[in-house]
Amino acid sequence: MAKLKWAAFPYPNKAFDYSGPKLAKAWDKLHAGDQEPYPDAARISALLNANPKLGKAADTARTADALADAWRAYHAGEFELAHAAGDALGPLGAVVACKAMGIHATYLIDDPKEKLKRFELVSERADDALKSLPNQVNTNYFRAFALGRYSQLISIAKALSGGLAGKVKESLDITLKLAPKHAEAHLALATYHAEIVAKVGSMIASLTYGAKAATAEEHLKTAQKLAADVPVVWLETGNVLLLLYGDKREDDAAIAYAKAGKLKPIEAMQALDASAAKAQIE
């Protein structure tokens, strides 16, 4: 496969430096949206115990340090470095590798064909990692994330007929079973319901797919309670409201976008989400 090109993160910020102990101190805020556990030796040990074939207990400290460095790169917007570092760790680094490529593809790749390829790569990586560690919360989530973004690019109609939407729902349900407070999974489920309702209408959406506007709004409200300070919550709130109601809720969507844009980003993804929200109302 040809070497992938990585567009540079456009909003470098010294505040996104989480070197040394700063990463652990900021971790809960950095991961308020996805509930990813801090990658210390205890976490690595737990993963190795779940599947001893992945390595030996003696490797835990070194692996934990490498994984933490991958996350430092990710939060700073060094997506290529974060992806490579996560990739080198195999299933143990799948989450950061998936997130780095997934967020980069969402915001920093323009070519639709290239986006499709990246999201396909993310879903394949997640599938491979889940064979070794099926209960990793965010491996399940990023499988859904990648398939969802892929579905949006090929059209929701094709995604429904091809069974992709069902796979998205399956992975999101697993994510929330493992981590009920996963705000980004709640947002993704809100989008899932909204996309189907918008495409086929409320009656068919409900009868055929179990998708409802009211359920979408419930997931939005849950995400808002769980992670009100995270820009993506309000960005996706605006997106879902427009999907479901169009011009009827345009003002409410604009309020949500404004909330996202006013939040101060503390890392790269938040900066990209806030910028995307501002672009919706400029």
C-alpha cells in the first residue's frame, strides 16, 4: 500500500502539550467524551491478562510509556505520529491509532475517495483488535465511528441496504453496555437515529429500523449532561437538530454551534470540532 499523506494540524497550540505528568493530571478532562482509561501499567497489565498472547507482564511499564506518548502526540495534533506509535503496539494501541486516523480523516482530508479509504482502514484495524480484545470500549466505538463516517460518504440509503447501519448500531450498543457514560457514543446513536429518520421518514424509520427522533434527542440530552464542556457535544447537537427538523430548529442548532465555538479547546480534536461549529454559523 502506498504511503499515506498526512495534512498538518492547522491549530498548533502550546497548551496542547501534555508532556510528563501533565497527561495524567488532565486525562479525565481530555477523555470526558470517550471514557478511555488512562494508559498506565495497571491498564496494560489488565489488557495483557485479558489476552496473554499479546505480551508478558514484564513489558507493562515500557508499553504503558509508549502508549502514553502516542496519546500525547494525538492530543497535540500530531496525528501521523500518534497513528504510527499506536500501530506499533498492535491491539494495545488500536484505540489511539484508530482515533488519530479517524479524526484526521474527518477534518483534514478533502478527497472523498481518500476519506473512504481511511475510514475503511480504521474499521479494519478495529475489527482486528477486537479479535484479541473484544471488550475494549473504544475499539468498539471507533469501529462504529469509522463505519458511520463511511456510510455518510456512500449515502445513508446504501448503508441501510448494505447492512452497514446495523453494524454501526451493534457496535454502539456494545460501547454503551461497557461504558454507559460514553458521551460520544450517545452522540453517535443520536446521529444514527437522525440519519435514518431524515432519509426514510419517521414512520418507516420507526417500524423498519426502530429509529426515532425522540430517541435521538434523548441521546443528545444524555451527552450534554455527561460532557457539556466538550465542543463535539454541541457540534453534533446542532447537526442532529438540522437533520431531524431542518429550518424549524435552525435557531436551536445555531445556539448549539455557538456553544461549541465558545468553548476553549484543550486539545487537537476539540480545536477541530470548535472550528467546524464556528464555520456553521459564519
